[in-house]
Amino acid sequence: MLRKIYITSLAIFMLTLSPVLAQQWEVGANLSGSGYMGDINPSNPIYFKSFAGGINLKYNFNPTWGVKAGANFLELTGSDRDFSSQLQQNRNLNFRNHVLEVSAVAEFNFFKFIANRKDNRYTPYLFAGVAGIMHNPFVTFSTGEKYYLRDLYLENDLFDRSYKPSRYAVAIPFGAGFKYNISGPWTLGAEIGYRTALTDHIDNVSGNYTTLIYSDLPASTRARIDEATWLFLADKSNNLEENAGKMRGNGQPLDGYMTAGVTVTYTFISRKCYWW
């Protein structure tokens, strides 16, 4: 009996509270182009080569400030062939990476924004926060073979010759956007963002060419790749004997990635909202 009274009381409380909380909660989705910056693309901030998408849930403290939790899936890709540098043409590296990102950001509206209110229906905004990512760079050959690069020991590490980069990293997202309430609870926007990844292994290019030989690799690795393919991936200039131990990356400690695209948001609205 007490359980039923408790559940009934809780339901009544939530129904009473929901009009007050209306306008504070939003759900949204985004679709964007995705790009990468790192050892293969050190300087081009508009190197957008693929796509990304995600969903988010936002809590608004007031019409100016809010916090947003999001989950995004991004494809990142890069190739030395896209750049005119002779060093990159000779190195001839490339990669793809599927990145799962979970983030929490604070958002600041320059103008007061209240969905379904004519006087406060648009604003530019800024956002910044923190994210956790899971990733695993790979290459796919035209013949269909797919190789995850972090498992292949293609580079040296000064402290551990069998070093393998982690699949997990922290990233710092920040950016800006513009949103416009088109009708009722529905808002459209445009947004551009950048993430500084606290890792130099988004592209699996970071340090020096490996000094290992094929027989040094773990048996589990040799079971997945033959010697000719491993040598090709370690140094596509076919000169590993001379390049072993020399710089393979660009010397910068961190990679990054960016998005630019559109957003759609649904706001839970009540006429009793205290912002009116």
C-alpha cells in the first residue's frame, strides 16, 4: 500500500513539475562534414573528406546558458596524396578512422533564446567542453583487405619497442553556431566545431619509422598480416632499411578533427514556462 502511495505521489509531483521544467530540455540531432588535422594534414583547416552525425540532449539553465550531452559517430580520413609536399608524396601514407565520441559541453547564447517566442527566436552561440573518444585507424586495400594499423607496430617508441597506441583518448571540443526557431518547438541551426584530441594517433602517424623486423612482431600480429604487406605499410617508399628510426610524423604532439553542418532541435514547450 505504501509503495502505491509513493508511486502515485511521485507521479503527481512530476506532472506538477513538468510545466515548470518545460523549455529547459531539448533533444536534437546533427549531420555534418568531418575533417582531420594531424601528421598527414598539418595545416589545412578545411580538409573535409567525410561525414559525421549524432544526437544530443540539452538542459537550459536559462535563455542564455545551457549544458549539452552528445554522442557522435565520425569518419575521418587522410592521405599524403592530397598534398603537394614532395616529402608527403614520397611517404605516401593514408588512413581511415571511425570515431565514436561522447561529449559534455557548455553552450552560451549571445541573445536570449526561447523556442516558440517571436522576440527570442534566433541567436549565435559558442560552445566548449570535454569528450571521450574510441577510435581505431585502419587502411583498406582495393582488393578488399582491411588492416587495423595500431596492431601492426609500424612505429618506434623510445621506451617500449612493442608499444601499441590506445583506442581511447580525451578530446576538447569547441566551436560556434547559429540557430533559428522555425516553428513551435522546432529549431534549425548551422554549426562548426573543432576537437583537439589529446593523442597523436588518430592517423597512426606520430613518431619514427620502426626499427623492428617482421620476426620481432608478436605471433598474433604475424598471423594477421604477411611480411610483404607489413613492410609496405611500415614504409610505402620501400626504403625501410634506410629510414628505420628516422622521423615518420611531423613532430607535433596532438591530432585534431573538425565538423561543419546542420542541426535540428526539438524543445519541450509549455505555456506555463517561467521564462515567458
